[in-house]
Amino acid sequence: MQLSDVPKLKHTNSNNFFLLCGPCAIESEDMAMRIAEKVLTITNKLEIPYIFKGSFKKANRSRIDSFTGIGDEKALKILQKVSQTFDIPTVTDIHEISDAEKAAEYVDILQIPAFLVRQTDLVVAAAKTGKVVNLKKGQFMSPEAMKHAVQKVKDSGSDKAWITDRGTMFGYQDMIVDFRGIPTMREYAPTVLDVTHSLQQPNQSIGVTGGRPDMIETIARAGIVNNVDGLFIETHFDPANAKSDGANMLHLDNLEHLLTNLVAIRKTINSL
């Protein structure tokens, strides 16, 4: 799997980490375009390969009354418009076998949620679209176990797989990142660190996931130091009022400072 396999991806020769970044869920066309434009401006300045992230639906919410989306086709068309307007690749989650072919018509990368990464039929359906498949490591899985998820993609006729670490369950209501897993998973496929989901505090008694956004830079820095290939960061211009995962998202106003620091660290690591 090479970055050149991703359509429209820029700055692939910059020797930087690549970035999957955007809102948790597509809430409207205006919010998606606004976030994409801001992130693209920053990543062009810093020469970071950038992929816009947005879930076209959220099928894994804690409560039945939680926001799940604005409509599948409507959200997918917004993702397509973001890609066409800014000439950037896009990634979205899929949750059912039928989602794979449907979403593949609109986006460049299909993401398998962590809780579903052992669902063979879903992984195979994603792989058979020919799109890059981003496999999120289950919170309940070891880094070594992810080689089997990657192998499912390969056995389906594709070598376009990434692994994304999004933390491991620690007790009932916390996540930890075991950085020993990064070099292990990089043996199987390019590896991404999902910074914001790694800071979730799930299973809250109120049915709304908590988080520790104050620790975003700490976790992101550690990922870069440990040679992660890419970073996954969810961002929003108004996290407090975001319809999904606002508690652990990075405020859009803080993104440039964070990425500037991370690029400086990456340059230092590259020189060692």
C-alpha cells in the first residue's frame, strides 16, 4: 500500500505524516465545506498529505435518540462535493455490507469501525470495491491480531489496507494507547493513530461519551515520535454543540498550532 494509491492526495513527497481530519459526522454542507477549507489551507501551508474525514451516518451511538445523520445519500453527496470542490480525497465509515458499494461511489477510502473490524463479510465487501480500506483496531484487540484483518483484505484481492489504532479499553470508562503496538502494526500495513478517539471516555452513565481533548497534543506528539505513518484527528469549529463526539474533538482554531508543532517534531525524527 502506497500513498500514491489514494486519488487526489497532495504533498506525498514531503516526508510528513498524512492526516485524516474532519468532523465526526456530516451535519450539513456548510459545516463540511467550512471545515475542509480551513484544514486544507493549513495542510497546504505545512505540506501535509490531507484526507477529509466525515461519517455519512453514525450507526454506533450509545442511545437510540442520539444523532445518526442527515440522510445517507445527502451526506454522501456532501462528501463528494467536498472532494470535487477542493480536489482532496475523502474517507467515511461503513457499518453494513450494503454500505460498501454505496459509499464507494462517493468516497476514496472506506473505514471499518473498531467494533466491526472482525466482521469478515464487511471487511471483504469493502476490499472488493477496490478502495483503500482503513481498518480500525478493535478496542478489545491486540496489535498482533490486526494482521488477520489485513490478511482478509489481501485475500479479497486487494493490498490497499491501513490500520488505525484508536486506543484500548482500560476498565469500563477509559482508553489507553499502547505505543508498543505501533511498530507491530506497521509490519502489517501503514499505521495511523486516531488521536481524538483514543481520548474518549465511553460508557458514561448518561449515555453520552466523554473525552479528554486537553490531552490531544500529548498523544499526537507521542505518535509522531514513535514513527506513526498518519494521524486521525476529528475537529469542529464548535465542539460543544457538535452532534457527535464533541467531548473529545479538537477545536478547529487550535489545529494549526498543533500541526505546526507536530511537523517540527517529525522533521527532527526524520533527521535522526
